[in-house]
Amino acid sequence: MLGGQTVITAGVLSQNVRAFNDGTSAACAGVLGPGGTITIGPGGSCIVTPGTGVTLNLGTSGLATISLVADAIYSSCTATSSPSATGTASLLNARIVSTILGVETTLLSLPINPAPNTGLSIPGLIDLTLNGQSSSGVGQLTVTALNLTALGGALAGVTIGTSSCGANAVAPPIPVIPLAGAPLALGLGALVAGTTGGFSLYRRRRAAARS
């Protein structure tokens, strides 16, 4: 379990950024079970080994314990020097479950690769936004894999996997022996790519926790 909170049980809180000399960059962020890994491949895609599972304990409703369980939840984005940016979210085997006396019932199965800004709900219980995407300008994109509010925040509110990418520049080649007085190029160009937190959460009447 990630320390300092009791809502999420997971093995890996991952944040990765990579830049390429051709003016592209990539970022991905999210949570995975114990033994899970995320790396960014040569083409900028996230390469994921899910691990043994993630559980978000959202609270209780009557006699039922409400949870979100998944193998992995993460977002990714890529940006180019055009400038342009694209993003995706992945929720592997994700579902909302209710447990009463040890018996688990699936209330809602979540799509593996939801369309941007997909809204889902269990009326009166949970509201979700999957693959939330927003942009503050040309070539910039922020992607959040999952945003969840349970009972209007009375149980819990959770945000998982936020990645952000922005406009880049192609890096010119660096000479082996620079000309006298010539500045060295920075190799990474004007990279703007990053991740913020695998997750953040809040509970009513408690201070926000962020990791």
C-alpha cells in the first residue's frame, strides 16, 4: 500500500518522461500492482507490465464495501514539433465492485481504452470521467486516466494518472568538436512533457493528500 493514506492499495506509482532528438516527447503516469512496471518505448508508447492488481477502497454504502479494482490504470501522451499532441488512457480489467460478507459483485465494468472525456456513473453512488483531456493551447494536452467521485465526495474522490505534453523543437546535431565560441545545442530541444502524480485523493472534512 502506498504510504500515508488508506484509500489505494497498489505496488507501483509510476511517472515517466522521455524526449527524442526528432522533436517528439512522451509521458505516462498511473498506478499498477506489485511487480508492475511502465517504461516508454522507442516510439513513445507506454510499455506496461500490470503486476498483481490495484484496489481503491471508496467507502461503505449500507452493508456493502465499495471498491474499484484493476490490473493497472494509466494515461499517456505524445507531442511533436508540428506542434501537435495526442493522448490516451488505459484501464486494464477495471471495475467497480460491491462486497458484502466476503461476496464480491461487479456493479460496473470500465472500458479498457475509453474515448476522451468518457462519463460513466452508478446513479446515486459513483460518477466517473475516464480519459479526461484538456488543452491550454496549440500543441499542449493534459490527460487524466480516471477521475472518480463517490457519493458526491462523501465517500471519496480520486484522480489517477495525469500526463501533460507540449510543443517541442527538433534538436540539431551536436558536433564532436564545437567551433570556437559556438554554443553547444541542448540535445533535448524545447521539451515540454511531464507527469503529475500517479494519483491524488480527498475525503470530506480531511485535508487533500497527493502523491
